[in-house]
Amino acid sequence: MILDQNMKLHPYTLITGATSGIGYELALIAAREKNNLVLVARDSVKLETVRTEIRRQHKEVSVKILTVDLAKANAAKKVLGFCHANDLFIDTLINNAGFGDYGQFSKSDLNVQRSMIDLNIKTLTELTHLFLPNMLKNKNGKIMNLGSVASFLPGPLMSVYFATKNYVLSFSRALSEELRGTGVNVTCLCPGATSTGFGKAAHVSETHATANPKTTPKEVAEFGWYSMQAGETVAIYGSGNRIMLQLTKFVPRNIVTRLVKRVQR
């Protein structure tokens, strides 16, 4: 659906993975900033809970929810179809949904790796491709893709996850440059370990860096939201993370890879 200039549609912010962690906090911030919302996740009960919470705090904000497993085939088209059916113009797209998996690649479940690639890369790319034309038509839009500190590094023992996040960063940077001067901005938010439940879902041990991090999803979401509003292309959360990534530029790549493996263990 390309918008007719005479159509009076209210803009919406679409957030995937909106029922927990950074996605949930981004939904709260967007509502606080008076943005209408389309929240997408695979748990209908949690989606309804989030919608009820936002409506209670911000009665003027419209909240639409869609239950869909974004790792499944044609998930992105289902999201687009839902928005078309409800005459919703998405002027902000936040591709937050994603997951990781810990362990040696040779011993991993291939179906899990495929699902990770489908969610972290395929659906993110498809959603961006499907919603971008209307943003360009209206010369206004924002896209946030959830990257990671892992986007900058090779990741032994989480090799596919790190690789998917490297794609997200590279894709976001390239798309940002393509869209320069169009009124549409792309931001890649890159947090480090955050207390989101990511570690548990990735099956890491209690001693792993992602098991009990101090950084809260609210802190990351606030940083990411205002970085997106400012039009920043790459937003790395935390001065420690920024310094660490700068230092890795001066270390041979093979040594960086070994260091990451040691940290992962």
C-alpha cells in the first residue's frame, strides 16, 4: 500500500519482540512520547498484558497487537497485511526481535541455527523492505535495527549469532547511506550484555558474561530511542563497550577471535 496524499492516516511505531527486554522498554518509551503502537510478538497473553499496561498509563495512545512467530516463513508479509487491513501507516520500524544460541557449532541443532538466521536476518530484512517504500513516499521515517557489541566481533561458541548481528550492522550502515537525504534514517543499536533473559534463552552458563549483567534494558532502550531520534547510524551503548571496540581495532584479528573465545568460555 503506497499512501495517497489525501489519506489521513495516523502514524504508528511498529516494534517486534515487544513483550520483554529492550523491546518492551522501547514500547513504554514510545507510548510515553505519544506514539501509536503496533506491537508484534509470538505470545498473545503477554502482548495483551503489555497493551493493557500502556492503555492504563496513556489512554490517548492507540495500541494494536499482532501475534505471530517472526521466525516462520511469510511472517513479515503477515505483519504488512495486518497493517494494511487496519489502515496503519508505519513511520517508525523497530526490528528488535532476535535470539542467540551458545555452544560449539558442530554440536548445535541445525534447526535452531536456521531459525536464528531467519529471525535475526531474514525477517528483519523483509520487514525493512516492505515498510520502507511508504516512508520514502512520505519523505519521513525511522528504522531501528537491534545489533550488538557482537556485531563488531567474531564469536566462537556463538558463531551464528555473532554473524547474524554482523549482518545487521553492515546492512544498517549501508542502508543508512543509501537513504541519505530522503528523510528516512536508519539506526543500529548495539548494546553489550543486558539483563533481558537473553542468556537463559541462549543456554549459557551462570558464569557467562550474559548470565547476570548489570545493564538494564530500560537504560539501553532510552539510549537507543534518543539515538534514533537524533539520526545516529550506529549507537553503541556504554562507554566501556565503545572503548573496548576501539581497542580491538589495534589487535590482530586472530588474537581478537581467541580472546572472544576465552571470554565466551
